Amino acid sequence: MNTSGIGMKDNILITGGCGFIGSHFTRLVKNSDLFNKIVIVDKMTYAGNLDNINDIQDIKVYPYVGIENSCIKEILEENEIDIIINFAAETHVDRSIQNPLAFVETDILGICNLVLSSKEYGKVRQFFHISTDEVYGSISRGVFDEDCLLKEDEATENYPLNPTSPYAASKAAADMMLRAYYKTYDFPLTIIRPCNNYGPNQYPEKLIPLSIMRMLQGESILLHGLGEEIREWIYVEDCVKLILDIVNQGQIGEIYNLGSGFRLNNKEVIINIIEYFMSIVWCAGGDYNDFIQCMPNRPGNDKRYALNSEKLRSLIKIYHNTPFSKGLKQTVEWYRNNRNHYKNINFDANIYKENKEWRR
């Protein structure tokens, strides 16, 4: 396999750079001074926000340009792009249940257009695709070993793909299409599969930012089902640092799981948020159930995600991994201090409803 690596004269295209993870990555690479030119394309859906990057100087932004746009090849040529990092995606499971075609358009057809445009342009040296741990589907809790100790199952990069939501299926389809282009055309592909990200300026539809914003508004946090679904959480600034490490040190043709090992069920996450609010806003103590509103569960909700990230850990000298409690406190404080960032948003707009009942 060819080794990835950055040249000081490289020009990089970051798709979805106005979104949550993409904007954090853009800020990181700008501060690192590793690239000659940084270019962003972003479709500017509801989750894209120019305010996420308005403090970053000397970058070129093409707003309202999705990766399915016919002008992508022209942008590659105009900016003499060497490296592409694709963050662009529809990502919210609830919305994928409501409108799966939007996910097909961006996550599958958009990827195909981005790859075909790159091939026609002919000068892309590396193509990094940000996938998701959800392509593996629900991971079992594991089996008991001979000493009667539970050996928890984890998804390695060779774990079968078993997506169970329209969102996860669209991401898995993109991964398979990209692997086909790598195999058939020697396309310079590297796939990265992170676990759930959280942190500052995440659009408040996902569990952590939505729960924080509802607390700030004096509303109850929505708990769907019993809250037993387990997710793995990584602080966004750690995630983008590790992505940049992969850009520098990873291998073309490889897949890298990017996890943290911090696995909590949804109710535990919500309780952590409530307890932190109680410690800083109200007097300590009280019953967290007073701040929770129970809702029906989302259809087909996966029970557990768990990544085996040993392949990446063996590659990277310093594995950035902020403790969940610390990252959560930093996230709450950011939303407390930046309430105007999302002041005009209907926080319930993207929650799936069926027969007028709340579902997730």
C-alpha cells in the first residue's frame, strides 16, 4: 500500500467544511499551517453554518455547493486540489426515516459524483472519506470466557457491514462504492469510521446538544424508550486531530476505526448532563427524573455500537482521547456561552413522528 502524507505545497478540499466535524477539522488544519490552500464546499443545508468558520482567515469557501453538483470538477481544477477530505453527508437517523431519498442523493450519488469528478480531474493524490461506526449495525455484548468473564464484542475494520437505518445504509453503500473504485481503478482511497462525535457548535438535533439546549430553555430532556441503547462517544477536537494523524501517517487503501472506548447508554448520557446542570445552575441534589420526558423509541433502534480501534492506536503515537466527563462539561459550557448561535432553530423539527407520536 502507498503511504499517506502531506506535502507543504498541497491544496486541500474539505467537503462539508461548514458543518460540525468539518468546521473543527478546517480550523485545525488552518492552525497547523500544513497546507498551501484550504478550500471548502458546503451545500449549506440546515446543519451547515458559515458562523462555524467565520473566524478562519485565508480559506476559500464555495457555499451552497453540494458534492453532487456538476461544478465539482471545475472547483478541483480551479484550485489545483491535491487532497480531498469528505465530511459532506446527511447524518441524522431521524431525518433518514422521514426522508431517505435525501440521504441517497448526498451520501451515495454525491459520493459517486465526487469520485468521478476526481478521476476526470486526474490530479487528486489522496481521498479520505469520513464514514461512521453505524455501518456495522448493532454489536452484541459478547460472550463469557472460560473464567466466566464477559468478553465484549467490538467491530474491527473487517467486521461485516450490517446497517439498519436509511442513514447507515447510505453510508455503507458509499463505503462499498468507494472500495470498488479503489480496487478497480486504483483510486487513492482511505476510509475513516468514527464513533459518535460531540462538542461545541454541533447542530442541536443529536442527543447531547439537543438535551443541553432543552435544559437551557427550561424544558425536559426527551428520553426515547428506556434509554438502554449504548453508543461510543468521542470529543470532536480529539476526532479531528486523529483524522489529521491518519492523513499524515495512514495507508492508502486502508480502513481505520476511530473510537474512544467511552461507551454509555443514552440514559446515562442524559443523567450526566442533568447532574452537571444541577451542580452549576441549581443546588446539588434532587431527582433527575424531574427533568426527563419519556417518549416512544425510534423504530429499529440499534442496541449497541462498539469500535475496536487497535489498528489506529498502533499507528498513532499520541491517541487523543478526552475523558467523557471533561468533554461533556466543556460542551455544556460552550452552549451556555453561545446561546445565540442557534437562537432561531426549532429544536424538535427533525425528530421523527409517526401518527402524531414522537419517535426516534
